[in-house]
Amino acid sequence: MPKRKPTTEDRWCAERRRQVRAYLKDERVEHGRIGTWPAWHVEPYLSLWAIESAARPGWVGWWTICGDLPTDYLSARRARHPRTALRAFAKRWLAVARCMERGRAHPRIRIGERSAWPQLAPLLRARAQLLTKFAGAKGIWQ
């Protein structure tokens, strides 16, 4: 059987997977395997990746999001489903955007330099609102 030619989507997802691998390495996140394909994605805007737990092989331990938005990760402890993970990222980013808009640093999360916050806050808020819409859309989670 002849091998099929990679599509634009295949190439985009492969690049996002490489991006996730590099990000997790930079962040020093101890993990197992990275999914070979996103758990959920809207190419070319965002991809959500299931990351295997190092402590519990075979289980999702982390979610990583990347694309045309900040690359970020969170524990899967309270977010077992991709839809729940999108909501968690949205909630986190809205909190960070609110802090930026007030000129205050978020207690745990740093995104960009303080001088860039006036430009970054509305972008982060818009991405968070988009994630909230995706998480709430019934038709895409069948």
C-alpha cells in the first residue's frame, strides 16, 4: 500500500508537537509521552495535547496548549477531558489578563514583560474568551 502524502494539517500538527516538546523541556516539566496527535485542535489556531504522567504511565498527567496563543500547560488532576482543560486554560488566562489590566503581576503566572502588558492583556483576554466559546460549543464535543 503506498504511503499517503502528509497534508497541511499533518505538517501543522507535527510542528505543534515539536513546539510542545521544546516548551515542556524549557519549563522542566517531568512527563511521559506526548500524544502523537492533538487531543483536540482547530488548525491553524490552536492545539491541545495530552501529556502522559511520569508518575502514572498510561495516564494523562498534563495538558499543553499551543498555536496562535500562548503556549501553556496545566495539570490534568482536575481536568480529565480536553473540554475541561480548555475551560481551565480560559479561566487562568482571564485571571492573568485582569491582573495585567490593573498593572499588577499575577501571583503565579508570568506572561511577557510589564511594559507589554497593555498590548498583551486584551490579546490574552480574547484568546481566553475564544477558549470559553469552544469549550461551551455543544456540536464539537459529540
